[in-house]
Amino acid sequence: MNRVFAVAIAFAAMIGMAFALPAVAGAADAAKKGKGKKGKTVTVCKFGCKYKSVQKAVDKTGKNAKIKIKPGTYKEGVIVEGKKHNGLTIMGTKKKKPKRVMFNGRNAKYEDGNTAQNAIEGIDVKRLTIKNLSAKNYVANGFFLRDSDARDGDKSLDCKNYKVKNTYTSFNRAYNVFAFGCVGGKMTDSESTGTGDSAFYVGATPPQKKPKMTQIARNEAYLNNQAFSGTNSRYVDIHHNDFYNNGIGITPNTLDSEPYEPSGESVIRKNNIFWNNLNYYLDNSPVETTSSGLGEFLGTTINFPTGIGIVNFGVNDWTIKNNKIFGHFKWGTATFSDPIGNDGDDAISTDVRHKNNEMGKNGKDTNAADFFYDGSGSGNCWQGNSSSSFVPSGADNTPSVEELYPACPAPASAGTGGSGGDEDLQLVDLVGYVLADPPENQQCSWTEHPHPKFKKFKPFMVTPGPQGCPE
Amino acid sequence: MSPRRLSTALLAAIAGLALAVAVPSGVLAGPGSGSGPSAEVAKKKTPKKKIKVGDDFFAPADTKVKKGTKVKWKWLDSNFNPHNVTLKKGPKKLKKKQKRKLKSGTATIDFKFAAKLKKPGRYKFVCTIHSTVMKQTIKVKK
């Protein structure tokens, strides 16, 4: 070897090392965090695979593993618990046909003999991905992701950045896709129907200095009590979804019973929210309610309202913009607070901004009233919404419609500032509606009309309607 | 004693020993602990306490039981929300392993959880989903 050649090789080696070192260091860091290291890939199927049960495959794999499930029906309740499963992917092998890989909760049991509650429950797992799968008939939820110790002051944040993608969930008793106490996360490109509460739920989001938004995007939800709900949900970005034929389209709320009050700092944008007139209180409804309602008032149950696109129930800093909201027989959106029973008055609707929404399809498929507001809280505003019609203020026109529904930003004088609303027509209207007895009689105050065609969708109404409407 | 009887007796002795080793001294947890004739005899002697797990409460929320009582939690069919039974604080002498066993799965309906509380003292349980309102104290007497 001549000297020039040797120097050239040495130089090349040094260059190579210079480039290689950061990469190796990066890989080491990633491995240390458990992100970069590739995990096992195993396959589950009914016949001819090493694993016949998804739970057994989960138990035998570790971080960043991939569990591929072949078509078939799996009657089990899978529990994935702890950081040893961080980065796990559980996926069906039929990307274009997620219904072919079905978890069915009917008669499904845990190993201890108890009834399986969920198709998959992820507890304290970071980066858990569930995709190309279906789940139906579970007594609790389809896919349930949670932090085991979500409470004020908890800094462990063990449920983080989950993904639920390309799933079909149906007729799970409470929720189809449910996240509790988690940070970030995505529920996307999924279809969801038949729940007694919500198709998609994000609740008890821990407060964060640098918030990681939870994405609820490109989903389709129909025939549920609600398409999306979230008690004490924060940092949620709900966009490009089609939510229709539910009792309510979207309803964030605030409750004492769960940590991290209040719900807030979220966005609802560019969704189609329409025809949410499912009167699930009627006997012939394809779904029942599993919700206990909004509480009790003088011994009477305060039922969830129906026939509404979006209900903001005691929330702080939500922006509703650029949505198409139409064909609701009660209200397009409703904003009110919890005047009874919230310790510390955390459930006051504040800074709820309604901007540039296309309401009532420009008069072609109207909401009975585009907006309802009880006059509580402060900073709530309405601006640039097309085809707007408001539930008017009281008989004495105090406050006036302009005062009750101010443009953005709302003047300091707008709203009562507290949890109690305007004690005129709004409150009477709201109380009368949620205390309707029987609750199916909510429909008695609807303004119904046929819907014009919208894309591929078909409107659904429970028939017959209520038979006991007061004259 | 015939060889067959001897082997049966040996088997029974081994099984008894295995059971004695398998059951932790402080706590026995699980939905279906105990079966067979000898377990039935034990069952008759073991005091029991039933607790309802509802939306969003334990009933009774506070109770006193004798040492060694088998506490059985049952989730109500009328529930809408998910709940669990999780020990937040137990008697000082309770070992970590035993504490870990005092944690049920999270469930909505059609679910049971049982634990035998052998160490005297106060056991404070919560549902971690509704920890602000679902609290329970069981005082185990000597």
C-alpha cells in the first residue's frame, strides 16, 4: 500500500467515523428511551400460527413489538399493562377491511372468569398503536387507553401518544374508543356506531406546560348517544370528521367526579356535524343510553339533551370554527354552565368562541335555532357564522340578542360571569328541555323537516316519535 | 394402608402443602378463590363482607370487619362508568406484595373482586377513575 493511499483510507475512515458516531449515539439514546429498538413481530390467527390468542402474544412480547392478527373473530379481552409494552402495535393484517379482524365481546371472559370488559385495554403504556381492527359487543368499551393513576398532582403521565387508526367499533355498551388521563394521542380514520355514551371519548387530560394536542380526525360516527364527548378533556383538536344521526354531535363537559377540571383549550374545526336528532329515549331506538344524565335537580334526573350539534357544558377556552353544522331539530350549538352541584364552580362556560361556521346549510337544512346560550360565564362569543339564528332573549328583550351573543372578542360586560345563566327565557327553555318527563318528550319541542341529500349519508329518525306530547 | 391409599394420601399431603405455600399469609385476592370440600369447610368459617361498586360510589363506603374477613366487591348491573378498587393506603405491616394484590381490574358491569384482609388496621381504597368521589375505608379489627 503506498502512503498516499493509506492516508486517503485513514482520512475516509475518520470522515466515516465522524458521520457514524452521532448516528450510533442517536441510536443509543433512542434505545435507552425504548423508542428505537425494534421489537419482536408475531402473528396471531385461529389456525396454524404460534399464537391463537392476542393476550398470549402480548404476554410473550416486549417493547416496540408488533402483533399482527389475521382475519377471524377473537373472543377475548386483551389487557396490555405497563411500560414493558411501550411502543406495542396491535394490528389487523387487512388494512382495507378492518371488519375482517373482529374482537367480539359476547361471552368473552378474562382468564380469572370475569366478563371481558374491553377488546383491548392499555394501562400505562406509551405509544400503543391499535389499527386495522374491529371491536363489538363489549360490556364496557371497544378500545380503552388509560393512566392507572390519573389524579391532580400526578406527574408520571404513563399513557402517552397512543394511536387508534382505521378501526370499526360498534355496540360496545359505553364507549367505543376511550382515553382517560392520557397525553397526546390520535383517534383517526375510524368508523364508530351504536354506543350508549360516546363513539370517541377523551377525558381527564393532565394539564401540560407545552400541550400535546390529541387528534380526533377523519372519523365517522353515527347512531351513538354522542359522537364525541370528554369530561375534563383538554388540548383536543377535533377536525375533518363526519358526525351525524347521533343524539348530540360533540359534547365536552366538566365534572367534579373526575380529575383535572375543567375541560378546555381545545378546537372543533372543519367538521360536518349534522342530523344529530337520535331520540334514544324512545323504545324503538337501535341504541339505549348508558348515561346517568347530567345529575339530579330536586329529585328529578337532568337528562342529556338531544337534537343538538355541539353542547358546551361548563367548559373553558374552546374554539368552534369553520364547521358545517346543520339539520338539528333543537339547536346547532348550545353553550351553558352547571349551575348546581359543581364544587368550586369549575363548570362555567368561559371563552367559548364560535367563528365562521356554516350554520343550517345556508338555509337549505336549518337548525331549529343555530345557537343557544344560557347567558352564564364570560368571554363567549359568536362571529362570522353564516345563516345565524339565535334563541332569542326574554320577553322584555333583556339582555338583547346582540348583548347575549356578542361578537369576538366578547366585551367584559357579556355574560353573568358565574355559573347561573340569564334567568329569563334561556334558562327556562333549557331546564324545561332537560327535565322533560319522560325524556323522549324532548322531541315535542323540536322543529322537524325533511333533510336534503348530503354526500353518501342517509338521515335516520326513530319512529314512531313520542306519543304523549302535551297539547 | 394399601400402596394406592398411600399414594392418595401422599398426593393429598403434597396438594395441601402446595396450597399452604401458594396462599399469601396477609391477603387472598381474586375473583374465585377457594374450591373443593376442604375450601367449603373453610368458607363456612371465614367471615364475609359484600360491597357494592356503583356509579360513582362504594356501598358501604366505610365499614368495620373482623381480621380474616373475605371482602367481596360486586359491580352493579346499573353502572354506566368504569370503576376499580385500588388500595391507596394500608396497615403499616402490610407487605408490598400484598398491597399489589389489593387492586382489581377496571370494569363497568358483570365483575367481581375478592380479597381476604388478614392484617388489622385501616385499608383505604379508591376508584382511580373517580378518585375524588369514590373513596372507601375498611377498618380491620383484631
